Amino acid sequence: MGRSRAEVPQKERWNVEALYLNVEDWKKEFEGAQGEKKSRPRWPSLRAFQGKLKSSPEAIRRFLDAYFDLDRRLSKLHTYAHLRLDEDLGNDAVKENFGKISSLIHDFQVEYAWVEPELLSMIKEEFEALLHHPQLEPYRFYLSKLERLRPHTLAPEMEELLALSGKALETPYKAFGALNNADLAFPPALNSKGEVKELTSGTYLLYLKDPDRTLRKNAFENLHRVYEGHANSICELLQGIVQSHLFVSKAKKFKDCREAALFPRRIDDAVYDSLIGSIHSNLDALHSYLRLRKKLLNLSELHVYDLYVPLVQEQGMGRGFHEACELVVESVEPLGKEYTEALKRGLLEERWVDPFENEKKRSGAYSSGCYDSMPYILMNFHGTLNDVLTLAHEAGHSMHSLLSRKNQPYVYADYPIFVAEVASTFNEQLLLQLLKKRAKSKGELVFLINYEIEAIRTTIFRQTLFAEFELQLHRWAEEGMPFTPTLLKDAYLKLNQKYYGSELILDPGLGIEWARIPHFYYDFYVYQYATGLSASLALFENVAKSEQARDRYLQFLSSGGSRYPLELLEIAGVDLKRKEAVEAAMRKFTSLVKEMEALLKE
């Protein structure tokens, strides 16, 4: 058994006490922020503005100041509660606190569903005049985004009804999460020695990278056999979430589900279609890599369970946590002294990171926080090279958050999801560049190059495959086509055949893989992984060449959500409306494959 949370020394914990000294302080703040517990409206002083926002720009300014002040308080409360919960998912008292703040935020969203419809009830000319009023200058971009949504904003009572439906519409996603994370049990997998290995969603990913092919094959087959046994139920859950997207898109008068997801961020369908088109035209590069992988693994057939095993083993390239922090800090020196010093303080002095596992701690890794907190990082660090690279990745997110919050007011401090993966993957590139320079052997260098190749394969090629499948799901729903497991399996296998070509054996278990992918419940999210890494690789190339490009990149990191996503990337020097960034990523992929092949021939 691992350590309990109580056994973790303070120096190995993130500094959540910087938010609230203890849970009693959190509860006091919660009491003060929750308004009238037993009546509606909860926050009468804010609700008093309803029906009066059109009276003057001053009234709008006073309301927005008060509204975002409350939103900021709730965000801080939520951050503390979710960090405490993720430390120990079995702590019932913490679960209760997290449930309370989650419900309060839902009430807040429902109670103020009238705001946008009321503002947009002004005639267009009156509203546009507001955008240039000096008192509303701090909210100009916020208001201009509202104006853009005018054709898709309903009457106040309809918006409130949609807000009330939010929890119900999330049910398929939550039910899938409960099934996938808690209820499904998998039979153990045998390795080549006949040893029994426990199989879970977490160990499955480890086994796919294991040199023991028997273990990989058995883990793949056993895991997907369980999903096959629940194919009908999961198919209905997936259909349910897609139908919820369709409901909202129709209610909001969008032409389709994809427009409903992309329009608020001012992302044109062409960005999505261009990504898929660019990947289709570069599939030969992926097929060449698969042929090389099959050859290097000395296999007569390449199966799905052969795609993730490293071509060379890690060979002791891991680090202890403190050494990993120092290495990550050193890797970001090309971004300048101010950036480097801020990250050094965060990782080595201010305790941004909760690094090690304990019993019932949330798995995985993430960067989190709020406007009034440090950018916290959760990890489950074991000292592998992958852990070190994950630290670099999450540190990229955290520095993006730090710079955005430092340079933007609260209303614009959160950067949009579309650009979220740029900073994280950029920092991975910085670390990989440093590690490659210091590689002590050809084996180390090959391992690092293969890591880069696999990052592009899994983040650009694979996520684009997911994006194409997700688009097909929504088109079927829009056409009234009912989902069946057979329909989904056939479509998913055809896509995999197209992407991976004749080099990959389409194992029967692959047809049901869609049933275990949580991203299909996220409403057109996955394509952003591919565009994010493509933009990051293009920026990395530019920043390496000039100090001016570095300064533009830092300006991008400091811009938060003060512009639309594509405009933010243009600050940094990337135009994702054009194909150049994705094409550059494809050239990088091809060059890395050739570099690795040449090294292995030496």
C-alpha cells in the first residue's frame, strides 16, 4: 500500500494553504459568497439590475464589476475545493465541499442567464455605441463577443431554461465517466512467462509500451473484450451526448453542431476541414514510419498493440524530482531571464507542484489554479523520462497561466482552450532540444527522436482521426441516423484503415476502441490537440531563429483571452487559417523519421 495523504510531508505537497489557510477559512468565505441560501434570487443586490441594464452605460459598468467580482470569488472557492479533492478522492468531507461549490456555481449560472439576452435586447446601433463608451472600455472585447452571438441568443426565459437543462444534458458524459473510471473491471493479462498482470485503464497504457509482446497482445484483447460486452450501453451514452449537442445547436439556431462549438471562438469550419485535408495528403509519411517501425521491431505483421512500444528502451534516462525541476528550468532559458526565474521560483521555492502519488490521489497530471492563486501542478511522478517531459508540459501551461493573469484583468485572464496546448508542447520541445544535445549515446538520441515522432503521430495524426470520427457522429445525428454498435465499429475501422494503411493489421478489438475514448464526449475538442501542436512546432522553429520571434511568443503568452484564439496565435506569428503550420509539422515528422533511420543505419 502507498502512503496516505496524511503521511505526505509538507515539502512534497503543493501550497494550497496560500489560497486558504485551512478548510475553516474556506467555509467562512463560502458562507459569505453563497448569498441567500433559502431564497431566490441568491444574490438580490445583483438581481436588482435585471431590467435596468439598458438605462445607462454606468449601470452596465456597475453590474459587470459586481458580477465578475462574485465570479472571481466563486472561482477561488472552486479551485481550493477541487485541489483538495484531487489529493484524496476518498475523503467524504472534501467531496461534500466540492459538491457544495459546484452546485453554487450552477445556481450562479442559472440565476444570471438573463444578462446576455437583456444586453442584446438593445437594438444593434445602441449596443454598438456602448462598445465605444469610455466607462465600458475594460469590457469592450467582452461586449463585442456578446454582439457577435446576437443571432444565437434567445429570450431571457429561454436562456434560463437552457441553463437549467445543463445538468441533465451532462448525464451521458457523467455516466460514461462513472462506467469507464469506476465500474468496468478487466480480466488480468498474462505475459510471455505466464505471469498474471493486473489490468486496469492505467496499467493498460503501461503494458502497451512493454517489450513483452505477449503481454501487449493479451492486454489489448482483454481490455477491448470488456468494452465489446458493453457496446450497446456505451453506444447509447455516446448517442445521448451527441443528441445533447444537437439540441443546443438547434435551440441556438446554428446550422449544425460543429458551428455551435466553433462559432463562439470565431473559428471557421475551414480550420477544421483544412486540418483533416492536410493530414489526408500526408498519410504517406505515416505509412513510411509504420513500415520502419515494423522493420525495427523485426515483426512480420504490425498490430495495434505494437504502435506504442519504444523502438529502443529508456536506458536510465529518468531523473529524481528535484533534478527534473532543475532540468526543466534550464531548458526554458531561451525564453529569457524573467520567464526562467519565475518558473524556478514556482518549481523549487513556491511549491506549485504536488509531485508524488499517495493513496486515492487523482491519477495523471494537470495544471490548474485561478486568478488569485499560483498555477498549481498535479503529478504522479515516478522519475521516468516521460514524467520529466510531463513536468515540462504542465509547467508550460502554468507559465502561460501566470503570464496571462499577471498581464490581463480578470475578465480576460483565461486563455481559450484552442491555444491551451501551444505553451505546453512548446516547453516539451525546449526540454527535448536540451536532452538531445546532452545525449550520451546513440540509443538515447534514438529514444528522444522516437519520442518526438510519437508525439506527432499520437497528437496530430491520431487526434485528427478522432476529430474526423467525431464530425461523422454529429452528421449522422443531424441526418436522423440512429447509432448502433455495428455502424460505429464499421466507420471507426474504415477510418483507421485510411489513416494507417496496409502496414497495420486491423485487429478485431480496434473496432470497439471508440467506446473507451472520453474525448468524444467533449463537443469538438480533440482537433485542438492537433492544431495546438502544429502551431507549437511552427512557433518553436521561429523562436529559435530570432529574438523578435521570442518576444512575440511571450506577448502571446501574456495576452490571456483578450482576443479571439486565431488572433492570439497571429500575435505569436502563426496563421492557422492557412495550411502552413500543419504542413510544417508534417515536414518535421518526415525529417525526424529520416534522422532516426539514418542513425540506426550507422
